[in-house]
Amino acid sequence: MPAPEDSYGVGNPVENICRLPPDLLAEACQHFLTYLQGQTSGVDSSEISDRFQRAGVRLDREALQDIIRFLLLTFRSGGKSNISADELVSKLEKSSNKWSKTSLQVMHRLWNEHGAFVHAQQQVQAVLSISQLVDMQWKLGMAVSSDTCRSLNSPYVSVMLKILEPSGHICQRSFDMTIPQFQNLHKQFREIAAVMETV
């Protein structure tokens, strides 16, 4: 469970969560619970933001991220602790006095339906806690100036990776490679693919 509000500022996410209409809160929580049950590959914050905006709820990016982090942490720690819906609501009430009765009812109902499945998935993930490559894009370019290229007009490959972290957040990493480095990476990916086909 997230820490009490006076220690770490839990009040704002709770206030923003309680501003959500019950059906919108249920939809968002369902999205997080589906992810925590291993049924989706991640939590798409832009999709959640779009849904909130269509429903007339305006939150800045930071407030939305705070809500996502808070709810994911709440459900993930509830799953790891294997607590009941009543215990979850009790801990939420202790963490902040700003919870609305309606929001707690939504959380209770959804945790009652999905808590056992989240717990089972959390046990599996504890064993397999690694990041996953979601997408890889690359493009060929010509260096005009660089710290790593010896001469100007050297070709390079710019690579962008989308990685799903064990926390559920999708992050992007980009880097540049020389042509021989990229060819070596391609060779390694082909070797990995060949090994995976034999498994």
C-alpha cells in the first residue's frame, strides 16, 4: 500500500481519483487489473488520458501519472500480500481520509472480482521479473558531426527500442550505432531467433 498521505503526499492522487465518475474509475482500474493479471502487455497512459478527456475529466500529465502509479502500486502490493477486498479498502482508508465512499466501493468490488487472479500473476512475475522488448525501429542516416565517428559523412543507424519494464511502464530507449555494430546486432538477433525456434 502507498504510504500515508502526510508522509509522501498521497492526498493529491486520492483527490484526483475521487474526482473520477465511478464508471470511469472502474474502467481505469479494470485496465490496470487486466495488465496485472498478465492479459495485456502494459498500461497505455495516453489511452487512459484520451478516455478521461472524452469523459470531460481534465488532468495534467503529472496528475495522470500519479494516479496510474498509485493504483498500480496499490493493486500490485495487494496482490503480493494476497489481501481481501475488505483489507484493501481498510488500508486505503488508513492511507488517506480523502477517499470517497463511492470510490472505495468501486475498488472493493473490482478487487473482490480480480484480487485472486492478480495474486496468482504476481507470484509468477516474482519468478520471471525481466523487461520485454515491445518494438524496435531503426533508420539509416548520415553523420554530419559526431563524437564517435572519425570522419564526417559517415553512415550510422539510429535505433529506438520500446521496452516494457516489470513495473508495467513502457519506456523508450534510443541510441546510434555504426554500420558494423548494427550488422553485429542483427546477427545476434538472428542467432537468438534460431535458438528460440528450437525451444
